[in-house]
Amino acid sequence: MRNVFIPILSLIICLTVIGVWTLGFSSFTIFSYTLKKAGELPRPLPDIQMINHEGIVFNPGEIKKYKLINFVYLNCPFVCHKINNRLEQIYNKIDTNLVPNEIEFLTVSFDLKNDDVKKIKNYHKLFKGEISGWTFALPYQSTDRYFTDFLSKLGIWKYTVPSTGLINHSIYIFLVNRQNQIVRVFDPARESDEMIIQGITQCLKEK
Amino acid sequence: MPERKIKIAILSLLGIMIWLLSFTLNEWLIETMPRHQLIQLPSMFFIGVLMGITASHHLKPDLPWSIAVLIFVMFSLLFWMIPHSIDYAVISPGFNRIMHANMLLAGFLTISSIRHTIPEVKIIFLGMVAAMIIAGGIALLSFNILLCSAFTIEQQKQTGTLLTLLGIALYFFMAFILFSSLSKK
């Protein structure tokens, strides 16, 4: 009995530690861990004031439409622009009756040090054609600590690499309903544009 | 020189190495993923192994305990290959020190457990560790998304390549152990 008990006990302890650490063998990266730790869906969008590319201060919770929210920073060398290019394709493919009447796109910069209204306005201009219903914004009068807290409540991980200043972060896209509840989280690394559009239209139908 | 003095000298040298790797060179070692995963982590394990060699005459675990310890060693290695753990180790110096202590302990216990266990367990242990390292390497190579927020995709791929090669080398080592033990019989 002892011969079996000791190795089995060791196995159980080790599995328990890893199970707890990965939230039940489901979150192996810090990105998925932060998202899962933020809570089950639907959950409320944390409160925050923002300023858009036109310099208007607003609260995303006061927009009584569906909102598709993603996070970028303008000095990002690669992934943020790739995600925004994907969003541009989604924006162009989505039913024109839906944007901006039913749903708005909101791209938020989390580089509080380098990005400002002028920069996001110029960035907004880079997108081809009229993109009404797609707002670019920055946190308004937000401290680094408050914004980091907002992001972790939302389920976004952000880490600034000290040596390069690059911000490594989650790329999740959040769908928020009219009642300001996060109802879907899309992972553009795993989901195609079609899957995201299908997910959005499905949620809008369920309203 | 008496044996005891040699042991003290070796242990002092290992202590200095731990200090260098865990404190003096820590900033440099956590700067890139290959340094962290392929220098700092294995170095701590091998320092633990060297410490374990000096003490292996005193530690004589029986078969159940040696299996239990080898399970602990395997899971320790697995734990520090999880991207979430790697990120925390880089972000939090305290958590990184836990990694160092864990690796030292795992290395320290490995030698006495390996020495006092049956060949089948040795082969399974080495085979599973090699398989785990290769799987980890392939995972890092095949994902085109960032798995650890503290590093870059290029570093992730580089670490993946080196881990895969290390795992393959360990497989050959395991085969060597297997065939040499068979030829002895």
C-alpha cells in the first residue's frame, strides 16, 4: 500500500499545484489567465473616461449601442496594426445597416506616455474612406495605476518591456452590449474575420 | 587535502555560482527568453545536481520515495516551462527566486533518487523529461502568437529551436543509458 500511496500522493500534489496555477488547466499564458481571472461573461464594462480623436471626452458606458472595443498603441512595431487592419476588413464586411446605427467600433490606445489626441487623429486618417462609427480614443485624465486596474478588470494584460519600451499586451476584442455588459470576447489570433462577424451579428440578433 | 575540505571548497564554489546567477547576473539573464530558459533555469538545476552528488551518500530513498521525488522533479520542470510561470518569474524577482530554489532542490534530489531507483524508472523519467522538453520546444516554434509577454516572438522561436535540440540530445543520452545498462546485464 505504501509503495503506491507515496508516488500517487506526490502526483496529486503536483497536479493540484499546476491545476490551481492554470485555473483548472485552462489558462497557460498570462493573457488567458488575466482574461479568465476577470470573470465569466456577461460582466460589466469597468467605468472609465476617455477622450476621442476629435478631442471630445466621453464615457464608453454612455454609448447606448453595441461597442466593439480593442486596444493598441501607435508605436507598436507589428501586431497592433495587423489587428487594426483586420478590424478594418471586418468594418468593411459588416452589414452597413449595423455600423454605426447598431454598433460602434472603439480602438483605445494604452500608451499613456507617447500617444496623444493629435497622434490618434492622424492615425484615424490613415484608414481609407469614411469610417464613421469607428472612434479612436485615449484614457482621459487617467493615472497609470487606474488604467492598469481598468485593464485587469476588463481582462487585458499589458507589460512594458523595460529594455525596449515595447508594450506586450493581450489582443482580445470585446463586444459590449447596450446595457454595458461584455457579452463576447474575440481572439483574433484564433478566430477568422468571418467568425468574428458571425459572432457579432449573432449577438445583435439576440438583443 | 582531506575529503571534507574538498567538499567545502566545492560547495563554496557552487554557492558563489548561485549568487552570480541569481543576483549579480539576474538582470542580464532575464532580459531574453533563451538566456532565462536555457541558461538560468538549467544552470540552477545542474548546480542542484552537483550539490546532490556531494550529499548522495547520505540520501538513500527507497523505491516509492524515489518515484515520488522524480515526479516532483518532472512537474517542477513542467511548471517552469508554462508561459504564465515564465512571465511571472521575469516580472517578479521574488517569484524568480522561487524558481531558482525549486530548480536547486529538484537538481539536488534528482541524483540520489536516480541512483537508488530501478532502471525502468530511470528510463521512463529521462524519456518523459526529453519528450516534455521536445513538446515544449515544438509548441514555442509552432505558435505564431506571443506566449510570454516579457519576451519577443523571435526569442520565443529561438528558445523553441534550442529546446527541441536539447530534448533530442537528452533522448540520445537516454538511449545510451538504456543500452549501456542492457550490455552490463
